[in-house]
Amino acid sequence: MTPELTALTLAALLQCIQFALMAVPANIELGTGKTASPRDADRLGKPLIEQMSTGTARLARAMNNHFEALILFGIAIAVISLADKTNAFTTACAYTYLVARVLYIPAYYFGWTPWRSLIWFVGFVATISILITALL
């Protein structure tokens, strides 16, 4: 497995960890009656994320943000791997993305402004750099 594919695998496992980091406090705060329900608006009154504590809601938003970022990162790693254009630069970019995503969790949870946005941007630039490298 290439280092880029390893980084993608670790990023996917990070997503699983983020889910647990959010789900455990969400279930404690809201109860499984709500979290395991079909989440119909007329039953809940408002979205679950709006019923969570500030910290748990931030963990949920960080998790959702990673779902979004992981799609583009997964495409970048698939393209660079299938094109057989992996190199030291793309490896560095892949691990930069991974480190940025790890740092993004506490940055979001603790409200590190403007660092959270800067950390997100570093991961985004790393992903875009991989895509551009695939085209060259």
C-alpha cells in the first residue's frame, strides 16, 4: 500500500473516532430515545444538533466537516494512486491533510479562532495540491 493510501485509511479511521467522540456525549445528553429515533421534525421539535451542548454540537460539526473534506481527499488519493504519480510531495501532502484533520477536532471543540479555519485551509490546500500534481 502506498503512503497516500495509508493516510487515506488513517483518515477514514479518524472519521470513525470522530463519530464516537460525538456519539457518546450526544447519547448521554439526549438519550437513545432521540438519537435512535427516525428524527422526524414533528417529534423532536428541532434538529438534534440544536439540542446538544455547545461542545457536543461542535464535535458534530467537526465530524460533518470531515465527512465533506474526506470525499475530496479520497478522490485526490484515488486519482494520484491510479495515475501512479505518487511521490514524496504527495506523501507529504497526504500526511499534512491527516495532521490538519486531527488538529481540527480540538480547534473546533475549543473554539480556536482563527486557527480552526487556518487548520482547515492547510488540509484543503494539501488536498488540492495532490489533485494538481495528478494533472501534471
